[in-house]
Amino acid sequence: MRPSTLRALNRAAELTRQNRLTEAMLIAEPVILIADDIEGEEIRRWLLDHVADFTGENHQNSKELP
């Protein structure tokens, strides 16, 4: 994933934790929309792996569920 994409996702996570969802979407949506198939898959994996970054909570990864 491009460094600029990762920065945008991290910033969107930070804004989401601050209850600034509209601003988070304004930052994340453009990079998600311009991603090619490969980067899109990397973004999807990153989002699944970083749910807690957005919620500020600890969530168990689906792979760890019994």
C-alpha cells in the first residue's frame, strides 16, 4: 500500500475515534476509490486488522474466534 494511503487511513482512524466521522470519510474515501485491485485488497485487510484503531476498543480478530 502506498505511504499516502496508509497516512490517510491512520488519520481517518484518529478522526473517527474523536467522533469526527464526516471528516474521516472525506479523507479516507478518495484514497479508497482510486485504489487499484491490489491496493484495494491491502486496504481491506488493513481495515479488518485495525478495527480497534477506529473504535478505540479491543476487538478479537475473526481468525482467533473458536
